[in-house]
Amino acid sequence: MNVLKHIPPYLLLCSLVVVLQPLLGLAQQNGSKTAERDGQHDFDFEMGAWKTHISRLQHPLTGSMTWTKMEGTKVVRKVWDGRAWLEEVEADGAAGHFESLALFLYNPQSHQWSMNFATSGDGTLSVPAVGEFKNGRGQFFDQESFNGRSILVRIVWSDITPDSHRFEQSFSDDGGKSWEPNLVATLTRDKD
């Protein structure tokens, strides 16, 4: 016996609408919403001890081409199960001894990181640089005062492998039309 032939057509149609409506809404929602990338593990590659080779432009945004070299170490450890990272750098060169500390904080709402930087020389945190990783490259930006002028700062992590990566900081005093690198660090994992 066919049960459906005893159900009035309007009731069958209403039942189908009630059953299919939530599925239609879910399909529309999934089709129009692209999944946001969770960047919480973007800095996992940095964990551990590194040897660093640092080149610093002596007088940024002056036309200077004089670079100083430093050799040192970097130690990075995760905090808050990887939602924050603490980085310590110590290096020496002709310009003297250098110590810095960086605190990286992950914002799960924006899916972005902030980098807060300090040196032992001044003991204050910098303006946070904010950014994210795309296609294996991290790009962070902030706006700071440098020699009495407002400038843009760009920080880039690139060439990332399990045992090496590159860090570059650049300044722009023309609103981001051109960038002058002033700090380049190449890092290799310390296997000792």
C-alpha cells in the first residue's frame, strides 16, 4: 500500500519545504562564506635556537650605504600553547653588543599577529607591527616616528625552511611607494 497517495498534496509540499529549508540555508551559507585561515601556528617554524647573521644599515633614510655586521644567537619559545611567542636575540659586531626581546601575540578574531619589540638599550616596547602569513611569507606593518618624521615600517619573514629563514625590516618615508631595507638577518638552526 502506498502511504503517500493518502497524504493531501499541499501537506506533502509543506513537509518538503520544512525539511529542505534548513539544508538550503546551510548550502547558501557555506557557498558564500570562505573559511578563514587560522594562523595560530604561523610562527611554529621559529621555535628553538638559531644562529643569526645580521646586517644593519647605519643611517636609514639618509642615502647611506654603510652597513654593519653582527653575529649572534636567537632563542624562541612558545607561550600560551603557541598563541604567543617570546624571542631573545644577542649579537656582537663592530658596533658593539646588541640584545633584543620580541613578543608575538596572536589575535584569534582577526587571524593576525602583532610583534612587540624592545632592546636592552631603551627597555621600552615598540609600536606593535601587525600582520599575517600568506603563501609561506609573513608581512607585518606599523607606523612610527623616526628622526622626527612619521614613517612606515615593513617586516618580512621569507625563505622559510625547517632549518633556515630570512628576516628583513624596511622603512618608507613616502607612504609605502618605496622601501629601504635597513636590517637583514639570515638565520640557521643551531643544531648543537
